Amino acid sequence: MVGEIRSFTPREIVSELDRYIVGQDAAKRAVAIALRNRWRRQQVEPKLREEISPKNIILIGPTGCGKTEIARRLAKLADAPFVKVEATKFTEVGYVGRDVDSMVRDLVEVAVKMCKEEALQMVNAKAHAIAEERILDLLMPPQAHNHGARLPFDAFDLNKADEESKPKVEDKSREKLRDLLRDGKFNDREVTVEVRQATVVPMMQMFGQPGMEDMASNLQDALQNALGGGKKKQRKVKITEALEVIAAEEAQKLIDMDQVHRDAVVRAEQSGIIFVDEIDKVAGRKGGGGPDVSREGVQRDILPIVEGSAVTTKYGIVRTDHVLFIAAGAFHISKPTDLIPELQGRFPIRVELEPLTEKDFERILKEPENSLVKQYTALLLTEKVEVNFTDEGIKEIAKVAAEVNASQENIGARRLYTVMEKLLEEESFSASDKAGEHVEVTGKLVRKRLSPILKNEDLSKFIL
């Protein structure tokens, strides 16, 4: 069924999130329950299913503590359409800026891309088979038999038996050619293929009135067709590339895009996740001038989308009744209670994320599958420079990041990027000249390279 949710248990979801995100157990539990409830809803009888709405979540915590990463990993785990939007980009209707409906249109675009990729995957084998036949036609064009004026009585055609035997010989030759093609014997041979010409059309964006962005998209599609988006041109490419080009073209012909669009709308409605970041920046009660223009107006425009409304997109009407909304904000200046009461009521689950400590930084550097230590080690290994981080070195890096966050602006785990970049600046610059070398990142090396910067407070403000 389109839009069906993967059936992970909350414990499995938390375990999967633990592979990439350190700490923040309360937030992980909240999103795991929300995702599992979506699966539970799918199992309920249809009449009651429509009455069950998702429990939207507000994640409250300082920057760099993992709010966005939790939502992004959750969507990937659920194989659900996911978009991240900044609340500060939206303006009240009547002002210049993006209208709030655009977040739903963006979600549908993501769903269309996902459904299209799945449809292409389903016809991939058939498309490659057709591509193989077309390549064989290029290597050995079918012979056109010119029989001339045929006699009225085929029974007296003495050459008929010879003519009928030719296709059998051709079939054998074609099969031999097919075997050679599959064995890669023709990989370096070039053939001429027709490919669809890509037309570059300047991007158009319209602000102000609702629905104008869709109009801009439709105008762009029309302009692309007018400029010859469907025209073909001949290219001379190697057979390996020709197979992929032709297979991609044939796959496009095999899928039903109308069905893809219908499936995408259902998937966006039933399993879509919209992550609204920086929600605290529009939490002011009173609208002012300048950059704070009508923050309450933005909240009132977001409200019907979160409550459940019908949004017109170029793929059809999309209802947001069952879309899961996850909002996030640092709430340094404002508080969640500064949001308008109606919007507060639409986010019943509030989770406060903890600021990251030195111990958390140490775990972040070592435990996740995509940890910075593994990333930098792999990057420098491409230049044949082997980097080894000792436990003492990792502890010292975590200590430096925590100290800088405490003395300067606290940017959470993002501080580790600046510390690591400065620490390995020499190796990153000269790695191409040091192939085969081994670098041991110890606590002593970390202190030697970063202590002078830490001692100079003015310098650390700009470098770390």
C-alpha cells in the first residue's frame, strides 16, 4: 500500500537513532513513539483511522544539540517524505516572502521524487533488456530483405527455403554478439545514440500571493518545452555509457507518471514529515517593523496547515490532516508559551534537549558511525596519510570544544568542526606531499596546536 509505514518498534527506532546521535534519550523516545503511532494508525479500521491525528512535537534546545539530526534520521528510517523549512523565511500573506503553503508543495515534490525512483527501480530490469536490444541493433543492424515482386504462388518460389533460413542464422549471430556484450568485450567501442536534449531554463520565483509559486513552476515547464526540452541530439559515447543512457530513457517511457503523482500525493498525506526549524524566531507576540514584521501573522498562517487543510499543488489537492509536524527552536529569548495559544495546542508533545557536555563531545567523536574522527581519517587516507586518534587526544579535543563553548557562544557539537579543522589544518594542506606518513593525534599534539589560540581570547573568538 502506498504510504505504508515501516513497522519498527519504538525500541528499534531509538536503537537506530543511537547509531548516529549521542544522548538526548527523551527526544528519541518522543519521536519513536510518534512514528510507531503512525504505523498503529494504519492498522486501525478505516472509519476510525481518519479520526486519529498525529501528535506533533516541539523540540526545545540550544543550537548544535541534535534537533535537526533526530528529525532527519527519523524520516530516513521511516522512508517517509521529509522537508526542513525555516519559519523565518515565511511572511504573513500580503508581504513579500514565501507563503506557508510552499512547505506542503515542497513535501509533495519530495514524495514525487521518491515514488518516481521506486517506479524506475521496478522497471529497471526491463529497461536494461530493451537497452541491450537497441545496442545490439546498433552493432548489427537488422537486414532488410528485398524480395522484389513476389510470385502469386509462394509454393513455387524455389528461393523461399533459403530466405526462411536466414533469420535463424541472424538469431545465432545476435546471441553470440549478446554474450560478447555481456562479457564486456565491447566496452571500449563507441556508438552514436540519440539523447534527449536538456534545456537550461532560468529559475523563476514569485512571491506574495498564495499559489504564485505553482504558477512560476508551470510557466517554467511551459518555457522549457517551448525552448525545445523534448528535442533529441546525437552523441558518440562508449557502449557502457550508451547502455545506461538508453536504459534511463526507456525506463522513463515504461513508468506511468500519472500513477506516480497519485501515489506521491497519498504518501505525502499519510507519511509526510515537515520539520519547522527556528519556530522560536516567530514566537513574538507583537509584530514590529523591519526584520520582525508580523511574526504573529506568520503563526496564524502556519496554524491552518498544522491543524489540517487542503493545499492546492500542481499534482492535485493535498490534505495535511495526517502530516507529522516537528517544530524546533532554541527559545533563548522567547518561550514556547509565547506562541499563540492555538498553535501551542497543535504541538502537544514538548521535549527539552540537554546542552552537550565534555563527555558528550567525547562520545560524539568516537561512537557514531559517521563520527568526525572516522570522517577525517578516511579523508586523509585517500592521500595515503594515516591518522590515528588516541583516547587521550580525543579527550583533549572534547575538552577544548567544551571550553570554547563555555567562554564564547555555545554552538553545541558544531564546535567540534572548527576545532578539528584547526587541529588538522597542516595535514589537510600538505597531505599530497606526505603520502605514506603516519600522524598520531595525542593529547600533547592537541595542546601544542590549540593552546596558543585558547590563551588569546580575542584570537579564539575568530578562529575557534
